[in-house]
Amino acid sequence: MSDTTSNENSNELRAILYSIARQDRPDYVWQWFFRYFAGAGLEPERYFKNEPNDLLENYFTLFSMGLELLKNEYSRGKYNKFIRDENPSNSTYYFVGDTHGSFVDTYQIIDYLIKAFQVNPKIKVVFLGDYVDRNPFDLQNLAFILSFWILFPQNVFLIRGNHEDSSVCSRYGFSQHLYDKCISKERFTPIWELIIEFFSKLPLGFMCKVGDKKILALHGGIPFDVNSYRPLKLQDIEPKLNCYQKEHFDMDTFSQTMLWADPDPQLFEGVAPNPKTGRPRFSEQAFNDFMELNQFDLLLRGHQKFSAGYNMLWNNRLITLFSTSTYDGRTIGKAKFLRVHPEINYEQIGEERLGKGYGILDVNTDFLNSQIIKYYNGKIEQK
């Protein structure tokens, strides 16, 4: 794609979306977003391989703005450790699982979403964490998602994953990728510290109502103490959560399980550590206890990779999404994300491609373009 064509596409897209976005956003955020969208496209390796080092200042400015937005709208404002979206329950929501630096998958998802925005500006998008590690362009992936959120903060929401943690992303690729771009420790340290501070202030979860269904989205699992299990009410434990830490080791037990826990259909009851990994796990009985106590109908999460791109448990009331098709330098399967609209029955949720269910979307440009025609050109979901 030529620079001229990229600029024309960027200007056209910006003209369409500007009325939806926050109009007080500085021009450089738009430039950042459309630089990635129009320039990188589906060829990130060619586009990012020789990315100029002087962009570090732009990265720093972008993350500074993201941290300020978190402080104003999440951590100190009407949102706290959980985002409670108070918008009418007739909105359609999209949930995106772990992207782990897979820029191609993220690009296709955001391409679909901004097309959907053009028809239905009320749609909502929730990213379930783990934006970095495991793939080479995780810095760019994170910045792309971040700029998307900054431009559309009433439509796009970010929560924290277990890889948004200084001890984790120091081991699985992100810190090395950032250092390689910075070249020197003097340039690396300020932006690393800023990004880790940003990670530490991300909310743990998201709550909303879609139709008559109450939904909770977390990265890992329900909160519990593996040594002293009892079902917990979120509103009771929320004030006590010590989650604004740079490393999960310094968090309270409940925050840790919301970032790290996995459902285990082989666990008969209660909760337990995984004997191989040590990760906390919870049973169907513990899940049902929590959902009933807190009056949630559906739990959406990421955290676990599946070759199908998703997994559904316990009458489709617990859905795991994995939105990257590549992992540690290899293709692992499909990337999927989820659409939940007000009329959907969670028992009907399944792969739309198979013609048996509704909501599970394949991250594939041809398929997603067909979804735009099916749902948005027909204006089925326009409110």
C-alpha cells in the first residue's frame, strides 16, 4: 500500500469515525492509530522491522495519556477496581480474549469493529487482558489497542491480564522487545516504568447487562482463597482488594485468583491448586455458588489457550476466549472473539461459521466482512 493510498484511507476513515470518538483527543493519537491501521495492515513484519527509534518519544506520550485516562475515569472516577458499564442493556457487546502481541489478529478485529461503529456507534468492546508477550510485535499491539481505547473510551474498555505484570512480562518477551527498540538502559528505564505503572492501574474486571443477562468479564477466574474456600460477594471484597500492584506477588489472594485461576471440569467440588503449575482452579460447584451469590448469568474470560480459539463450560455460562492464532513463534490454531447482543440466549452461543450457534466469531477477514454484510448492512443490530 502506498503512502498516498494510506493517507487517503486514513482521512476517509477519520471523517467517518470522528463524530463517534472523543473530539478532545490530540491529533497525534489519531495519527498513531491510523499509522498502524492504514500502514501496518496485515504486514507488520515488513512495516515494523525498521521502525524509527525516534518513535520512543511518541510511545512515551501515548502511555502517559493512557495512564492519565485511567486515573481520571477508572481508578479515581466513577470506575474503580471493576468497570461497571451503566449504559442501557440494549447495547451489543464484543469481548476480545488474549491477543498476546499478535498484531495481525488484533488488526482484523479492530478493522471489523470500526466498520461496525460506522453503522452502530453504540456497540461496546471489552479487551480481556494479556496484550503483550509471546509474539514479536507486542509493543505495537499494545499501542494499537491503547490508541483505540483512548479515542473511544465510552465504547472500548480494557482490563488487566496476568501478563500485565512486571515479573511476568520480564520473562516472556515484552521487556526484551522494548529494550531492543530502546537500545540503551537509559532510554529503556523511563518508558518501561511508565508502562508497568499503566499496567498496575488497569481494572480487574468488567460488568454489564445485555438484555436481561448480567455479565461479568475477568481475565482469569472467580475470586477465592484456595486454603479457605467460601463463595464471595464482589461488593464485599472490592474495598479490600490490593490490586494496584506492579507484581501479582504483592496482591491479595482474591486479586491473584481473578488474574490467574482456571475452571476445572475434573474438580468435583470446591477449589484447589493445579498440581503441575500451581495455578488456582475452581470447580463447577464453586462457579455456581459464586454466580448465584452475585446474580451473574454469564462469565467471560481469557487466560487459557485453545486451538479452537474458545472453550465453553457449564451450560455455556462460562466462556474462555483466546484471540491470537500465533504463540511463541508458531501457529496454534484459530483466534476467536465473541459478540453478545440483547436477544441472545447464552445456551445458543456457538460458532457462527458452523451455522449452529451465535456469537463466536472467527478472526478471518473474509468471514468478518460477511458478518458486516449480515448484521450491519441489514441493520439488524442498529439502535
